[in-house]
Amino acid sequence: MSHLEKNQIWKPREKERGKELIKEVLHILGSQINEKDSFGQVLGKEQPGRVRGLGFDPSPTQVFGVTTNRIGSIPLDCSNGNNVVLQEEVSRLKLKLQAANQDSNDLEKEIKYVTQRSEDRDKRVMGALNYIFKNLPGGVPSEFVDLLNSQTGI
């Protein structure tokens, strides 16, 4: 049996002091119990939602208060108006992302098109230069020989 007699209840001051002591112990122990130390070997792996080492009298509700509708400061119910605002924001951001992706795809197509046109133009210019230099009296000037050979494979 605990230190309280059968029909006794916790006094508010004792209850608050108990909560403070439990918080201190939990802070010291950390969020997880090391399974290699003696305490961890006796109690085994941590089970979510369970309160360890408190005996039979205090329950999670007595220690942590009623938290059926919240996890920390996050509400569990989705019926409040804030959720609608968040869903609208998510929808707006999804549309914005789709538009940005479309712009990106359009730019990629434009870059490919411009690159292809530039390569085609370069080939035509090199063909014209090659024709001009081959038909010049005296042949191709020495400073252009390497350029023409690298472009035409001569």
C-alpha cells in the first residue's frame, strides 16, 4: 500500500509537490531509460503512454492532468476554424507549386529550342566559312585551319 491510507485523498499542496518531484525525476532520467542500467533491465523497453515508477496511487491523469483533446499544445480535433484556414493555405501553395513547375518546364523547353537553333546556326556559319576559305586563292589562312578541322572533321 502507498503512504496514503485507504480513504485518504491527495491534498492540493501535496499533489503539486508530487508533480514537481516527478517532473524533476523525469528531467534527470531523460526521455528514455537506458536498457543497460539496472532500472532499464527491471522495467524493460519503454512503452508509450505508460507512467513508470509511480506506484499504484497516482495515475497519468493525476500527474499530467486531463489531455484527451490535446497532445501538448496541438489540438486533436479537426473541427475548429483554424483547420479550414490551413487547408486553404495548403491548396493555395499547391497551386503555386504547380504553376512554378509549369514555368520551369516551359523554360527548359525554351532553353532546348534556343540551344538547338544556336547549334544549327553555328553549323551553317562553319559550313559557309569552310566554303569561303576553300575557294580562296592561296587556301585557308593558318589561324583558321585548326578551327575548320575541328568543326568539319577534315
